[in-house]
Amino acid sequence: MSAAAEDAAIRAALTCWFGIERSSCEVLCALYRARGAPLSAQALASAALSTRKAVVNHHMHRLRQALAVEAIDYHPEAGYCLTEEGIAECRDALRQVGDDLRRAS
């Protein structure tokens, strides 16, 4: 599977599982791909084709509502990152959606 196809599959699965809109899912996917490394609001805005203000005021709020309480950390000098719990929650969601699709086929 190509990287673009893999990214599209991850976006589709996470959007479905967490019930978030596409732009917030783009932010989540960028965080997931970073594997716990912090990303600035500007880097996340670029990934979501959004603005830094939208990332801070909207997307982070939506993601914190959709994911577990301790899923996202903020480091003032570095940016946002998924915690180990957040990464595990995303992996579990991807696994569950994949299992559901396999059973349906």
C-alpha cells in the first residue's frame, strides 16, 4: 500500500471511529504520525490546511472531546503531541475498524 493510500485509510478510520470532521482528523493524523513528538500549532495548521488559531481554538478542543482525557499533551515551547495513551487509543481504533471491515467483507 502506498503512503498516500495508507494515510487515506488512517484518516477514514479515525474520522469514523472518533466522529470528528475531516480537518480535525487531519490534525489527529499529523499527531499520530509524529508518534509522540510535539508539533507546533503552525505545523498542525499546515497539515490540516487550516490556521494556527483554528488548531488552537477549535481542533484541539474537538480532539480533546473525542479522545480519552489524557490523550493530548501541550508543551509550551514545542507544541502538541499525543501521549502514550493517545497513541494507543488511535491504534486500538484503527485495529477495531480494520477488524470490523474484515468481518463485513
